[in-house]
Amino acid sequence: MPLQRKTAFINLSTREVDVQDIPLSLRKNFFGGRGLNMYYLTHLAPKGLDPFDAESPLIFGAGLMTGVLGGRMNVSGKSPESGYLADSNVGGYFGAELAGTGFSHLVITGKSPTPVYLYINNGNIAFVNATHLWGKKTGETQTLIRDELKDDKIQTMCIGPAGENRVRFACIITGPKNAAGRTGLGALMGSKNLKAIAVRGNTPFSIHDPKGYLDLLRATSRKATSSAWGKALGEYGTPILFKNANTRGWTSYRYHQKTTVGDRGQELFAENFKAKMGNGANSCFGCPVHCRHRFEIKAGRFKGTKGEGPEYASFASMGPTLGNLDLSSVVYLSELCNQYGVDTISGGNYLGFAFTLFEKGIITKADVGYALNWGDHDAIERLLTDTVYRKGFGDIMAEGSFAVNRLPAEAGKHLLTIKNVSIEMTDERAAKALAFGLAVATRGTCHMRSRPSADVVNYPREILSQFYGGDVGKDFKDYTGKARMVWWHELFNAVTDSVGICRLAGVFSSINAIGYLDICQLLQKAVGLDMSDDDLYTLGERIYTTERMFINREGISRKDDHLPDLYYEQPIPDGPTQGETIDKAKFETLLDDYYRLHGWNDIGIPTEDTVNRLNLDALINQEVAKCA
């Protein structure tokens, strides 16, 4: 039964392992995955802990139903990129294989004196010398571990050179391209001299109602694949989103100088990418959608480059954000990021920041060693590589948002971040709900904490208002109800991350996808938990409020729930959303509505009544109150 999976507390300094059961009460309050990760992190990472401190925890958590329903999991810790919350949801096969070992969570502390990897085979955990793997890229690392352990079914999560060198926006990779990205988790893993975790598991488990679960799973799978959104993902993957962003005016070109490239963007449309480079499709564990598309560059300078993806976020970050509209270059650079273990969103945007500084004359060729001209593939690849290996000017860029401490004073006003995390590959000045979601996200700039994409899909507004339980305005440019939409998705996404359901299979761009009632039924059939949709709402609130308390404790409050000044001060210069900005007064009203919905006070700190209602730790709340 998935409820019986355990947590392994692993100390890399002493090489001690403590295996503990997970109390049923804790499961019911936080499920698994992101929820349980947040519980552990909040209790094990005291206020002010340096992310690179040996005792800073690195937590891997499979969802409650991972390995039964799908393969999703979360990796969490203290963020090297922001100094606050690090958390990332990742797919592939690692999460399901970890669940198969009998463990759902790994809580890793300490620092190994030499490079090491963990090998977990069912209930056994071994510390294996990884000196020979240090310096290897992510694909080669995974291949070498499988060869060394003589088992091609082993699933591995590993870092590349970026994580080893503590690049603050390094990620953790499993498979060809599944990444625990954003917030610098790869740097946290590298700081512990932990190169990889390899897992192999076939521990038996039982299902509460096998026949009922299989019948329900078939129906749920049909629901996920039959919508227009599910079909589009199966046909093209997430790159299908670039056409929408470009034609409607919320992509980022040259680091937010413009929001569309017009007809020039057709080279990067998913249809063109599939026609020129498509090489079949794959899926994450147990997923019927098959949105992981394979590619092969078949001609030109990068001929022979193969891989999976890239996702839309990688397309846009390595492409228009850097003024790069060459399809082969964009695909090659995305794959290079995967091999280096660099988050493509943060990587593309920090490079975009550097290119902006060069364009404005704040840094010069004498500073960098070469010119940084928009769209120049050689300059992009060279700065990316120098950053990964901390060579020359790349050593500054490897510091991410903290690079401003080593740059001319005027550089800081051109850096676009929220809570020290780089802005993303889209420009939301027109889409108010999407912009608001970025501003209030607990891990810093993040489209995955909420992202009410249904607001920019052509649903009748009365249907959306009924779905979200209140007026959501006449269109995506209207501020009305946007706080409610963001709040709804924050709770729902916290639940799906804790169950182990992919964001794209749940309510995201389609309100007809897997929702609360579906999850209630799946939980009952699979693990015998009888929970209502109200129970799930409360669980989502508990998880999200725990995250909020974690960052409150570090000093985050209303003053930090804001967008970069560009969003308020510079109207979109042209295109279909020309003239749009974020109105500061209306944004402040959204914050008031948002805090009220969450049960937080007027500076964004959970009230005592909310803490008590959600049965959260009063001691942590006292620490938060002192910080406030």
C-alpha cells in the first residue's frame, strides 16, 4: 500500500541512515511529494540557514500515488538562487522507481568529503564512490551508472558540471531532459558532493480496490487525453504554446524589450519543429498523454544532435529571450543546458540580462572577453559554457541574481527578478492573472505555482466565473477576480504535486481536465482514503500556507509580492497587447483580496486563526510573528 512507504534520513557526513515510518496523521495532512517535503523542510531548515551549509536539507519526495498513478515527484530545499524556498516538480521515471524501493521520501543532510552517489535497491541504501563521475555531463553520468551497476532499468537523478560548480541556477536531471529546475537545487546537491541518486525497486504493494481503481483509471485517462489540450500535447508537446504566446503578445523578445516577433516566429512554431526534427514521442511513467517528444537535428551545423523536448519554456528562453530565432540553434542550446545541468529558464534570462548590459554599454568586450550581440549563437554558447565552468565573466553570471554585487551599480535596475529568482520567458503585462501569479509565488518568479491559463483560453466568462466561484472579469486584461483564480490554482497545484499528478493533466489550460472530485475518487480506490473536495481544499491551503510561513520566517512579506518595475512603468511597445502595463493601485487591491482568501493579514502573514484552523505548528508561527 502506498501509505506504508517510508522516509530515509541520510547523513552524507557520517554515512548514517535512519529509516522511519510516516505516521498516517502526517500523510492525511500533507499526503506526500511537495506536501510532505514542505513539512520536513520547515522543521529541519531553521531561519537564516545558508543553503550551502552542510546541514541544509535536500529532500526528494514522491507523490502519495506516484508509481500507482504516474511518476511525478518534488525536490525541495533552501534555494541557492534566491536564498529562500527551493522546490521543483519533476516527471520521468525516477519518482515511480523510488516509490518501488519502499521509500517515498529521502531527506539528505551533511556533506560527503569526496564525490559520492547513492544507490538505493529496494530497502538497501549504499554510498558509492563517484570521483570518476565528477565532471561528467548528465547523460554520460546516467549511462555510466547503469553500466557500473549492470542494470539498464536503474533510474538516476544527477547533476552536471553546473551543479558541481555551484552555479546558483543549476538543476537536477533525470532521463534525457526531465529537470528539477529553477531555484538552484543542482547547486545545493553539488555543495554536498552528491553527484547522483540511483534507484531500483520492485517492492510489492497492494491497491485498496483493484478493479474499481482500474475502471476509474481508464476513465481518468480518457478524460486527460480527449480534451483539445490533451490532444495538442500528444501531437506537439508544450512547444505548441509558443505560437499562442507570440501571436497574442506575451512572449519575451530580447529580455522583455518586445512581446512578439510576428511572422519571424514561425520558424519556432511546434508544427515546423515537428516536421523538421520530430523523432517520435515518449511519456512519463504511467501517463497516457505522451507529451515528451523526441528530436533529431538532421541537417546543418548541429546535425546529429538528439534528445527529448525541448519544452516550450526552453524554446522561448534559449530563443526569443536572447534574440535567437534559429530553430537548430535553439534546440541545440536547450539540449546543451540539459547536459550541463542548467535550468533553461533562469539560464536564458540571466544571459539575457548580460546581453542587455552589453547593449547599453554597462559592460563591454573588455569585461566579458567577447561581444554579446543579440541572436549570436556563438556568443550565447560561449557565455553559457563560461558560466557553467565559472570561467572569466561567467564566474559572475554563475551567481544569478547575486551577480549584481559584482557588477556596476547601474546594472541592478536592469535585472528582472521576483524574490531573487529570474523573470521567465513570457511577458505577462497584458494577462493580469498570470502576472499576479508570478508576483505572489512562494518560490519566487514561477508560472507553475498557479498559472490560471484558462483565463487566456476562449471560455465563456460566465462558465469561468461559475468554475472559480466568483466573477473573473470580462477578459484576461480585466483585474476583476484574478486574485481568486490565482488562489484557486495555488491550492489545487499543491494538492496535485502532493498526490503525484502532472500539472498538465489537471486543471491548467482546460477546466474539463482532472479535478478535485476525480482525485477524491482515485484516492479512495487506490489507498482507501475517504476525502471530500473540501478536505482537499484544506490540504492545499495547509501546504501553501506552510510554504508561506517558511518564506515569512526569512523576512518575505507584502513588500516582496511585487513584479519588476518594468511591468508597472513601461507599456508594451507594439503588437497585439501594445500599451498594456500593470496598474499599481489595482495590483494592491488584488493583494488585499488574495491575502483575505488565504486567511493572511494585510502584510501577507498567516493569521493565528488560520494557523489553528489548518493545524499548523504554532512554534513556527511564533517565529514568523517575530520576523514580521
